[in-house]
Amino acid sequence: MALFRRNKADQFINEAVEQTRGATEASHAGRFATILSAFALLFSGYSFYETVIKSADFAVYVAPRIAYTDPNSPDHPLEVFILPMTLANDGARTGTVLSIDLTVHKPRTGKSKKFYAANLGTWGVQPRTPFMPVALLGKDTWSQAVQFIPRAGEKVKRILDMEASDYRFELRLSTASSQSDLPFLKNRIRPLDFAMQTGPTDYRRFNRTGTQPMWSKDYQSAKTGGQ
């Protein structure tokens, strides 16, 4: 009789342990399913933000080698910088680059000169194609060589020295796109700062379509947010 009661007690304990174990496993499974659902919801929300509601977010890339020319004369310079570049819209909404401004700084003297995007294509190509506003869909890119000429009224006649030297460039975009009152949805426009160097200037190379090369010291493309 005692043996029978002991067996019944052992059976009751084993059943209780199995039930507790099953409840624990079910609880763990439910918690894991909840975590997976939360991750799926977060990923879905992030994907919706990136592909639907994120405002236009422009990035600029400039090739490691650009060109300079002065087709007039040393006494009456008309400096032109030709920058092969790519514009990228990393946002989801359409945005438009209305204009591009370039400031060239000469660290040796502290002088600077302002330029604007006037034409497209490599130097010497005829007829010239004027720069026009560039509309970029979400996740779209645009690549082109852009010719920058001095702004009217610039007092610095020539920013480039006759001897080899280093220069700093500052590129800024003027854009138009749909805006939001939420800070994290606002259009972000980051300027691009980069450095270039060049050898001695020889005006004989500027005849007709000639240019003078300028290049980055590390031979890497300049890009917003990653200099």
C-alpha cells in the first residue's frame, strides 16, 4: 500500500514537472514570437520611412582629378574650373538642385574667389550646354562634368598662382524639395569641402581647348560626409 502511494506521488510530481516545463516552454515561445513581431514591425517602419516618406537628402561626389583653364590671357583672366561630379538623392522624395556654387580658397594668401555652375560637359565642346536645375527622384543619381565660371563683380582676378600650389574648394547646393515640420524629415543639405593641388601654370597649354589638371593628394574622390 505504501509502495502504491509512493508511485502515485511520483507520478503526480512528474506530471506537475511536465506541466511546468510545458508552460515555461510555451512562455518562452510566446516571448520569442513577440520579439520577432517587434523586430518585423520596426523593420517595416524603417523600410517605409526610407522608401516613402524620407525627404530628399542630397550627396555630392567629385572626381579625384579636375581641370582648370584660362582661355583669355594672363592680363585679362577668365578662370574656369571643370569638375566631374555626381549628385545623389539618398532620400525617398523628389528634390531639385537649382544651382551649384563653388568657392576656391588659396590657403597661402587667405584669398578666395566665388564661381557658379554655368555650363555642362568637358571644356571646348560646342555648342555649350547651359546648366539647368536637376530634378532627382528618390534614390536617383546624376553625373556630369560641370563648368564653373566667376561670379560677376569678383574682385580677385586670378585665384590660381603661376607656381605649383594647393587649394581648398567649397561646393554648395541650392535645392528645392517638399519639406516637413518634423526635424528628422527635413531636407538636409551638406556642403562639400575638399583640397586639390596643381603644378606650375603655363598659358601655352590653354590654346583653344587646353586645360591644366588638378588632383587630390590621396587620389580619392571627395564626397559629402566622408572626407
